[in-house]
Amino acid sequence: MNKLRRTLAMVVALSAAVCAAGCGGSSGSSTESTVSEVEKVDVEDTAAVDKIPEGAETELRWMGTYDLNPAEGQDTSVEMTLFNNKGGTIVWDQVIDSEKFDKLAGALMAQKNVPDLFKYEWMAFPCQVVKDMYQPVDSIVDFDSDLWKDTKTAADQFVLNGEHYVAPINFTVGTLMMYDYAVIENEGLDDPYELYLNGEWNWDAWTEMMDTFVSNGSGDDIRYGINGWFQTQIVQQTGKTMVTYDKDTNTFTSNITDPDIERAENMLYDIGKKGLVLTDWTVNAKNALKDGNTLFYCMGTWAMTGNNGPSDGDDWRVVPVPSDPNTDEKYMTSDMLAYMWVKGSTKNEAVKTWYECCRITNTDPQYQENGKQKFLNANPCWSEEMYQVFLDASSTEYNQVFDYGYGISGTLSDDNASEDGSCVTRKLYEYTNKTSDDGHQYSWSELRESYSPTVDSELKDINAAIQDYLAKQ
């Protein structure tokens, strides 16, 4: 391979591989977590991706909230370095988060400056697909090839009328649980990391540990078992989601009467009722764990890296969300990086090359090692064992869980559509851990009864829209 002699400065804790992951799909991250100067790491070119063929269009238009090209004074990302070397370039149409979907719809309607690429987000499938905003990727992605075969199981979840609409670039575990090992040791508790390595890190071990920790407090020593965002991930450890999809009939169905979901929700209700959950917004791991009165902090990696994470002298560790003891399957709630191929784009060869450059950046051992080195340079108080937990939880060894409820409609999927800032799907997952203004904690049966008519109505509408969409194809 030809050495490019390009180097990368790590400006975000986990680079492209560790995107900000917060509630409802938005990061909520702080600029305080940014690391501006770290040791630079060399990047090599690859012969595994072909150059864009001569005569094909080489410039892609990207509509997004951030530029894929480097900012002034920064080095080029691995994927962009490779893409440039294959003859490709990308121009950026800048949009703000609250207007991005309207801008895309406007460009499509006017047929002016229509982008080729748009970032995958929850509302992409099926809501925006049936609005004719994206096109299938099967003509440019071979999911049986070595490069893509590990993503096929996930890609098969985004099929309409037999065609794939999403080509997963990589998966990033949605949340991890961070804890202070000194607290674990002082309390005489089993180390969650050792339980994880032994395949014993499950709901039973987690709830027992929190119970013991909180019970050991006395007087003014007010303790909590956990703080952060974990409810959705706990429920999805069952492998079940609020909305299911039959791709053979292109039909979405409510699953909120599933007994495994009920079992998970009842467990969440119980730990809330026992006072094990600190519901205050503490912002990051640094704040949540600093006093030693909260055992676990659960959030996306943005909230536990850089200045948000451990400092010199801390012995903090991470584990994935505990598994469901009733299943031997490995499930993980992950954020998926993918670029939607916008309807009307004819730059097949360039889009194909961009996809492949992005995918190989996340699969080739040399680039993975680069990512590891950059991360450890930027986060010296994270151990290699902690980083490996992140990698393992983000890998295709797990069944990646995505709930279609987040992609159905504004009512079910968009937090901005709700006065209280929580879409119906989030409420179903999270509200057994919440209380009303008068102090009432919601039971799963109450939530299910309250929102079942809304879910059924929204699914009826999307299923009708799908049939109309397919009839026009």
C-alpha cells in the first residue's frame, strides 16, 4: 500500500467511530468534552477500494449539519482521505438540525441542488422512504461481499418491497455503564467487569448490586443505584421492540402487549419504586460519580470521555447494559452510521466508492488500530480494557436492535412533536421510571392503555401510506 503521509488530529473523543449518542438521537454533548491536541497517527491508503471509473461523475453533494471535509487547520478524516485518493470530492450544503428535513424536501420538490447523500436518522425508514426521499442501495452495495456481509442482518431490517434502503457503515453502542471501582471495592460488591467477562452481567446481578449499595447507606448518606439513560436499552435486551415489521407483507404492527416487554417494564418500575434511580440530569459521568453516592452512570460515550470522564488517579470502568437473564441471545441497542442515497441521484459510482471508503475505514485492522491509538491518546485515563468493552458492544457479534417506532411518524418518533419533549415511543420505554407532577409513578399497564390507541392509529396510517407508495412504483 502507498503511504499517504497524511496524519489525523483527534478532535472528538472517539472520532467518526464514536458518534455522540444521547436521548432521542441528539447528542446533548458539551464542548468541554472536546480534545484539541493529541499525538498524530499515520494513515495508509488501501487497494481494496477501486478508483472512481474514468468518465464517471466524481463530486458528491452532501446535505448535513456538519462538513465531511476538514475544517481549516485540521487534517482530513480517514474516509475522506481514501475517497479523495480514489478521485472523489464532496461539497457541503449546510443545514441546521431543526430545518434539515424541510430543506431536503424543498430541494427535492424544486429539483435544485438536490444532494446525493443525507445522513441516516430514525425518521428515514419508513416515514421518509414512503415520501419518496430516498432510493434503494442494492445496485451499488453487495451485501454478500466480504466488505458488507457482516452488516446484512441489520440491513435486512430496512427492506421495503424486497429492496434495501440502508447500507450500515458501522454501529456504535448507544450507551455504556460507567462506575468507580473504588466504590465497588469499598462496598464489597462483585466487579461488574468481571461478571461481564464471565457472562454473568445480567439484570439479576445489576439490580441486586444496586439494592445492596443503596441499602448500605445510612443517615444523610443518600444513595442511588443508577443515573442516566438506560431504560430503552434495558427493554431491548429482550430482543423485543414496541413496533415490529413484516417485510414480506410490508406491514408494521404494535408489539406493546408482548410479555417480555412487560417483564422488562415491570422491572424498571420496581427499581424506580425502590428509589434506586436518580432522575436528575447530571450532564456527564464526572458529575454523576464524583461524590460516590451513585453506583452507575449510563449514557453515550460522549458523556464519559474527554473532560466528562475519569481523571488521573481514578479507577473507573465500563460495562455494557446488563443482559436479560431469560435469553442466551446477545442484543445491543446501537447507533447506526449510514448515508441515505437521495432519490434522483445518478452518481452511482461515486456514491458506491464513498460507501466503500467509509465501510473499510471501520473494518480494516490498520484503520481500527489507528482509531484505538487516537482514542487512547485522547483519553489517557481510559484503559485498553475499557476501550475493548466499547468495541465488543459495538460489534456485529451482537444482534443490533432498532425500533421502527422511532421511524413511523412525528407523533411516535419526533420529540419536537410533543409538548413535553418526549415522543410516544420514548414515553413507552422510559416512563415507568418517571413520576407525574403529583408524584405518581406510571405503571406499564397504565402507559400501555394510555398510548395503545395512538400507536394503533399511527401504524394504520403508515401502512396505508406504504401501500400507496408501492402502488406508484
